[in-house]
Amino acid sequence: MSTQFIELNGVPAFAVVPLVEWNALLARLEDLQDIADARAEREAETFPAEFADRLLAGESPLRVWRDHRGLTLQALAEACGVTRQMLSMIEHGKAKPSADLLGKLAGVLGCDMDDLHD
């Protein structure tokens, strides 16, 4: 690579690269970014169609997430410090969780709080 350096006050401040080499560098950086994006996407969590179907059918997001994570009402309740009955009421739309409880549920279920809203 043929690079020319320009100094300011005796310190390298700029690098001048021929346009052909600059374009080649940009193309290579774009390829590397595409590879990084593909790797990140491959590591992202995916969900089965049944998960989406249940949410689209209007089922309680809390129940869908709980089932997806393989947790019983009792196990989730214990992890969040509430009763099984309270979670059952939330799942059946008879109670609304506080913001604090919603945060705990999201933390245990590994999702965002917004994912648990009806």
C-alpha cells in the first residue's frame, strides 16, 4: 500500500491513500462487517413457530414465555418472590403486575419487559 503521511507540528496527522486502495479497503471492511453481522445473527435466540402462533392468537405473553423457558408457575413464582396464585391471576388477565414484578419476570424469563405485555 502506498500511503503518504502528512504531519502537523512534526506529528503524523493525516494519511493519504490512493483512491483505488481506499475503495479496496472499504470493500474489505464491508465484507468483514457482513461476516460479523452474520455471526451475531447466528447466535441470536430464535423461537419456534408455535411460540409466535400462541402470541398472535392472544394467549398471555407471560404464559407463552414461561412455557417456552420450561418453567412451572411455582418455579417462576419462587424465582420472583411472589405466589403461584398471583402469577396465575396475571396469566389469566385478572391482575396486572407492578413494574417491579414485571422487571423480575423479564429477568428470570430472559426477555424484555415489553415482551410480557398483552
